[in-house]
Amino acid sequence: MDLDMAQVRAFVRTAEELHFGRAAGTLGVSQQALSKRIARLESLLGTRLFERGGNGVHLTPAGRRFLPPARQALTAADSAVAAAVGDDRPLRVDVWGHLYAPMRTLAQVAGEAGELVSGHGRDLPSVTNALLRGDIDAAFGRVHPPLHAGLTHRLVRLEPVDVVLGADHPLAAEPALRPDRLRGSVLWAPGALDRLDFLHRFADRFGIRDTGTSVNLGLAHLLGEVAADPRRFTLLPADVPLPEIPGLRSVPLVDPTPLYAWSLLWRTGSGHPGLSGLTAACAAEAGRSRWLEYDPARDWLPEPPSSAAPAA
């Protein structure tokens, strides 16, 4: 029995999404085309792989048995193609979280990671879809649940976060601030908080009840609005260069210090040789620059990762 790998890929993606429409979208095909591929695979195997009904899509017992070796078959097929045709093209790396300037970190490892080509991903969902379609090889930004089952990520950097406010803000002259002292201020965000996971969790954790939303027209626009109102503040990683806006102040946050977690993300089973070089370069720089230090008594993370190294 010869398996059609396009059909196997359609099955695996649908098994991961448990939704035909989403699976079709990640593969860049119509839902009708995806359904036909799975129907042909079921016909070839002589068994149903999915139960379709009012309660959604579920794997049958045969589908659950077929899924692990099907994933292995896809990984082997991708490796075989790469071995046959060669893969000396640059590693395609996309980013998200642009206001937090992810390229600052990638620039510090690019020289050791081989040839990279950067993209301009909009957000985690769009980057996820690009990875699953094979449009890019890796991505860099803040990962938060739910993460697609077909992706792998590795923590690269934990970056302290400062509060940014205008000179007329009552707390502007402080040398450092505890996050809970911001409760009487307005958290100014470049979009709806339910789409900005880090800011949303910060507000919940430290009791920030007053929030406001800007239009995301870039960092200078956001910070210009912050500087213009003495009630407003926003958060930025400490190393992000601030635009030259009169009266803008960046104040460290302490007791605890919020940390922004940067991760490298790629499709599970990806065989591009540049991935190992990039992950090795990130690990080396993390060791030199102490990027992964984390002390739960001193620092705050929305989701403390198991791979974060406690401070000595």
C-alpha cells in the first residue's frame, strides 16, 4: 500500500486542529480539498479516521493509532526531500511583537547562526500558520498558550521590563517602582488587552484596573500618547531604544521585576540545517549575557518556564 503524503499531511493537521476549516487554512487549501484528501486516505486504509458529528471532530480508535506513525512518516518524507535536493538556502526567520523590537536579540546572534532571511510576522497566530504551511522555518517572539501541537519552542531570553511614563506623571521622579504602585494609573496599550497577553496578565496580577487603547501606529506614536497624559504608562523591555520624545521617562520595576520571555519557535520535525546553528548561537549568547536568569523571589513571569535557570 502506497501512501500519498499530501493525504497523510491533511490527516495529521486535522488531527492536531480537530477542525477541518482551521486545518485547511494552515495548509493553504480549501476545506473541500482537505476533506477529499482525508476521504481518499480513509478509503485506501479501509477504515474511518475521524468521527464527524454535532459534537465536533474526533479521532476514531484507528485514527489515534495511525497518528504517531503518520507524524513519523511526514518527518521522514521531509528529510528525504531535503537530502535529495539539498537545502542550502538561508534559514527563513520571522518575528512578532514588533513594538518590543525582537530584532535586537536576533541581531546579537545572527553572526554565529549562519545566513538568515528575516520576515515581518504580524502576531503569533499568523506566524504559527506560516510555520505550519512551510512558508518560514522558524520564528522569534513571546510564546503563550495555547500553542499548536505541531510546533516546538525553546526559551531564549528573559528580559526585564521597565515602566515608561511622561515627566508629568506623579511617579516619574522615582528611581525604581514596584508594579503595584501603578494601580492608580492608566495602562496605555497598542491594541485591545485581550490580544496582548503579557500586558493583560500584568494588569490582572498587579491590580491595574484602568486601561486605555491606542491605535498601533508604531512605538513613537504610542509613547507620544503616553507622554502627553500624566495618568498614562506603558511597559517595554529595558533594552528597547526609546524615541526622542521630550519628557519621556523609563523607570525600572522591582519587587518583583517583570520579565518578558523571548522564545524560538519552529515546526516539529523541521529538517533545515540552519536551525541547529541558530539554537546553538542563542544558547551561547544566553550563557555569555546571562539571558536566562530567573529568581521567583525577585522576578515575575506570567508562566514561569521550567527551562528558566534560577539565579545563583
